Amino acid sequence: MLYYILQFLWTNEIKNMTTNWLQGTFTALVTPFLASGEVDFDAFEKILEFQIANGVTGVVVGASTGENFALTFNEKTALLVKAVEIAKGRIKIIAGTGTNETKSTCDNTVLAQELGADAALVVMPYYNKPTQFGLYEHYRLVAEQAKGLPIIIYNIPGRSSVNMLPETMVKLANDFENIAACKEASGNIEQMMQIVKDAPAKFAVLSGDDSFTLPLIMVGGRGVISTISNYLPKEFSEMVSYALNGEHAKAREIHYRIFDLMKLNFIETNPGPVKYVMSQLGFCKEVYRLPMVPVAKANKNILNVELKKLGIIE
């Protein structure tokens, strides 16, 4: 891992900020592990090439679906370096850099910029329950220290225990050019619409839930940071493209065909179900790091029924 980090730091240049690409399907990648528990970089390359071949706009490395809570700093860094090297500009690489402490988040985000990430996904500071002003100050400092790197606010009250209100998000989007998008996982479509309505035109509202993607695009959202696209990148990207291009009937057909599966990906805590499916398809082993554990057998059976119905497994 250290080899990848040093090699990339020696050769990489910081990228100029552009945000017009922040629409479409971005896959929140799982992190594959060997049976020993170490990161499986060969499987990671296989998964990333599968994403590239199947039309996603980009991927997120080291976020919730990637079990970032259980990865060391060196592992997160090595995964980002590897992703940038493999992608070679073919798709966008977004780094998950958020923590519940502002200095560490700033340091992670600046490093991601230096390592060639195209953007940073910065989760809400979890556990601390900051006020709206505290949230503003947190993201202000991140934006100022990583100037030139697009910042995506990740609003997920179910994991962070705090919700960023639309007025706070809109103020951040207006005050900082590089606060370019949000991943909205509040589950509150009215809140999402308020952000779309009030935010500046350059600000992209992305769904944080697969099942909300189509309705959000219909009211002005620009895409999704997705779980299901780990194993259905082509189908889900097509649905998003149809929706963005106004081909609503085609988008609805795909949406409802995989709607039940979107929900079943959360039959247990993410990324348990999606990693199980990826293991069934041969992309990785069903290995997690505690406190994550394998999906219960009864829930695997429920997943298998739907996967077989859709022809994803035999």
C-alpha cells in the first residue's frame, strides 16, 4: 500500500475544479477483503473495471458502503490512489473524506485533492450533534482548505444523528464555489425539493437512496450516489440517463422492475446485503470487518428469491 501512495504523490498534479460532470450515476463502491481480512486490491480492480465498462459517471471510494469506518488511514489512501491509477480519467473518482472531527476531515480532503480525486464526499459530523451554525463552520473550513476541489455534502441523519436544513445547505452552496453538490439521504422528498428550488444553478442535488432517485430527478435532482449499481451499473445508469433525458416511461420501467431489490439492499444494515450479492456474482468474498457481520441466512434467502426472479443469479 505504501508503494502506491508514494508513487502517486511523486507523479500526480492537483486537478482544476469543474462541476458540470456532477450528474448521473455514481457508485458507492464496496471494499473487498481477503479471507485474512486484508484489503483485496485485485478484487477492487475487477470491481472498478466492471463499473467503468458499464457506463457509470463515477465511483465513490471509502464511503459508508465501502466500510470506511473499519478502514485504516493508509488503507483508505491506498484505495484512492489505486482507483485513480486504474480509472486513468475514464470515470470520475470521488473520495469519502468525512469524519466527525473538522481538522481530520480537512486533512483528509486536502490529501484526496493531492492524490487526484475529482471530488470529495464529506459526511455530516456524526455523534457530536452540532448546531446548524456548527455544521456551516465545519463545511466552511473544509471548502476553504480544499479550494479547487468540488465538495459534496453528505446529509444522512440516520447515521449522523443530525440533519442539515435546506437553508444551511443553500447558504453553503452560495457562499463557497467549490461546495458543488449534496448527497441527500434524509428520506424527506420535501426537503430535497426545497434544496433544488433554492440552491444556485451550479449546485447538484444527488439522491442518497436508490429508490428516491427517479422521483428526485423528476423534481430537478441530477442523479444518485448508488448502492445497487455495485452489481447493476448498466441497468441503473440507463434508468438515470433516461430520466435525465426526459424519457420517463423507459426510466419508470426500469425503476419498478428493480424497485423491490432496491429496498432489499437494506434488509440489513448496508453494506451487508450488497456485499453478499457481489460475493454471489464472484466479485469478492463475503468478508466484513466487525462490527459488520454476514447477512442472516433467512435474509439471504429472501434476497436470492428476488435475484433469481430478475435473472441476476441462477
